[in-house]
Amino acid sequence: MLIDVRLSFPVGTAGAARMLADPQYVHAKVRASGALDQQVDVTGDADGAFTVTTRRALPSEQIPAHARALVGSRIDVRQVEAWEAPAADGSRAGTVVVEIAGAPVRVTGRATLAPGDDGTSTQVRYVGEVRATVPLFAAAVEDAAAGAVRSVLEVEQEVARRWVARAPGTQGGAPHPPAHA
């Protein structure tokens, strides 16, 4: 099943990259997804290529009841986003992998970060394939997983807006983390 999600961040591409590579921001977006437990690892930095790996435990209430029997009371999600160094205009490309431990589902895809048409925002797009390996129920599991991924990304967009609004010095540049994030 194809998934295509577009987000808009109210900050320029350099600022968006700094935010995406900031462990404090990553912790904030993971917490906002409803994580019961979390781990964040960022390698590299926003001036070049960087990779963000998150692990989070989510309550299984976030997935449809018919799929909960496959995962139990919580789902453990590992997400890896590997971003390439920026192009001259600040745009970037990357890869995304989402795996759910103990569940027969995996999301793989590409991500792009590009300047918005207004010159002050950044458009982030995730395009990928959700695959489940469950005989007879693959389509239902893929649909549930795609819905969960969309929800998490929509939460990220809202966290980014709040982050930028609270962070000083973000106009077209790089957000600096709020002191209380």
C-alpha cells in the first residue's frame, strides 16, 4: 500500500534541518505521538548528512481492535530517517524505514525536504510502501499501519509549529531549542 504524506514547517530549510537533527525536538515529537517509552539517537549534524533513529513503545489502542491480537498491549516502533547533505537551495533527500517489533509490517520510503513556495517555509514529503506479510489479512494490517504512520506525521507537523513558535531566532533560519523543551 502506498503512503504519501506532506507536511509544512513554518521555517526555512536550514532551520527545518536543524530542528529535525535536534535530539530535544526529536524527543518532543516522539513524546507527542503517545510514546510510553522512547529512545533517540542522532548521528551527524544538520550542516551535512544526518541520521535520526527513534525507538518508541506505543499503546496498542492506537491501532484497530482486529489488529491488536497480533501485537499485544503495546507496539514497539523503530524509525530511521537518513537525510543526505543539502543541495545548494537547501533541499534534501532521505530514506525512511519504520519497523514494528513482533508485527509483520514494515514501511520503507523516501523523504524530501524542500523550500516552500512562500520562501519562508519548508515542505517535507514522505512517500513509501507499507507492506504486511499476514496471509489473508495483509490489506487490513497495511491499512491500519498506514493510518498510524499518517497520524504520527500529522502530530510531528503540529509539534514543529509549536517548536518554531517558541524558539527565538527562527525566521528563515535555524530554530534554537526552547529552554524548557
